Amino acid sequence: MTGNGKTFILGVGAQKCGTSWLHHQLQQHPLVDMGFCKEYRALRDRRWREQLQQQLQHRSLDRPSASEQFGHLDDAAKHRLILHNERAYYRYFQWLMNHHPQIKATGDMSPHYSNLSRQTFKRAKRHLNKQGFTVKVIFLMRDPVERVWSQVRMLRTNGKMASVNQCSSEEEALALHYRHPRFSTKGQYHLTLQALRSAFPADALHCGFYESLFEQASLIKLSTFLDLDLHSAKTNERINASPKTKLISEALQAEIASHYRDVYTGCLRHFGEEILERWPSSRFIFNT
């Protein structure tokens, strides 16, 4: 491991881009403990943090005065505390590492973090550094058309968005919702990249693509970046997958791609021709 041997893996998305699979593989690693849940959702910009605290202010909260007291709380109480007080979030991971000295890395992976501001990322880095962590950030992306299409399939399966399930077909649901903030805000990769690159040094940021995530070359890069051996990761395993059952029209794919034009062009500037190779819907933007 690098530095003092304590690494915090901060996964910032994007949604439907393989973060659940990667979290699962990391949690199986003998030198990694990601704690009691995948998405703590504790890092928030100031406005959202204030709203959350207002929602929680009437709840009964356990407030340990020292990090060691986390051991006396159940997972639900830990989460309430972490959501109410961001400083408890940082103390929790310090406590986790202190009580499991054989562990070399911990972390938090949530696509919700892809919307955070540069200031919030800098604040998180500062506090984690104070706890003795070296912060390593992972940002996974996926062809925007494919990503939003996958999100529609997931919602039609789990029934968590009524308006999606009320549509007579997958194509209708996609056509009516791809502009919806629930879909579009977590797919603005170029903006997330700007915030990340202004908050973290280049060697602390790993950007990857869902389309190549399960390839051996990608695992080698991740292993090197995290200083962890991930070669035994189960590349045939899928977590929270939403397989395609029907195709959607080329016209709708082109329409969605046009809506996300800034994402395609911004990522082309960041990553060059790899975007053209990895993202099939880029052909609608660049006429390749």
C-alpha cells in the first residue's frame, strides 16, 4: 500500500456503470473492509446537508463522544449518526481500520456523489487525510444512451418510479424520461470530471468505462491504482444487472445521444478516441 498503508476508496459513480459489482469484489478482498453498507450517502453539498439535518433533527440519535463507541451501535444507529453528522462519517472509517488492523483499505461507493461540488470533494479529502487516509477516487462511466436505458430497465423491474412502470413499453418509458433529472443529473460525466480534477491530484483519480470494466487489462490498471491484487475478481458475475430484452429504435437512440451531446463532446476532450471505440452511441454525435 502507499503512504501510511491506510487507503480510502471513494467511488463517485456513475449510476448503472458497475459500481455495485466493483464494491462487491472489493468487499470480498481479504485486505479490504468497506463497512456495513455500500452507499453511505453522507457526503453532501451544503444545501442538501442542511435539508437532511432538518429531516433528522426530530429523530432519536446515538451520539458517541469517541469513535470507539461505534462498536456499541447497530448498523441503523451508525447510519443515522453518520447522516446527521458528517464528521462521524470520517470517524467511523477510522474506527473501522483501528479495530481491524489487518485491513489496508476501506471506502464508500455511491453514484450520488457524482453531483458533488469541487468544494465538497475538497472538504472530504481534507477530513479523510486528517484521519490518516490516502484517498483514491474511482469514477466509472458508460455510454450515456446505454446508461439511461439501463436505468429505465432497472426501474421497470423494481417498480420504484411509478411513471416509468405506467408506460406501455420500455421504449415509451425511455422516450418520456431520458430528460428527467433523476436520469440526467447523474450522467453529466464532464462536469463530475471537472470537479474531481480540481479537487484531487491526477494520481489519486482513476477513470474507467463500464464497457471495459470486466476485461483483464482494466483489472490490472485498477490493481495498480489501488495497490491491491484484484486479479481474482469474478468478471463473469453481475450485480444489479438489467439485461436487455428488447431493442429500441435508432431514432430514439440518436435523440437521446443528442440530448447528452455535451457529455460526449466533453468526454472526447478528456479521453480522446477511446470514447469513439467504447461508446457505440457516439456515432450519432461524431458521425463515425
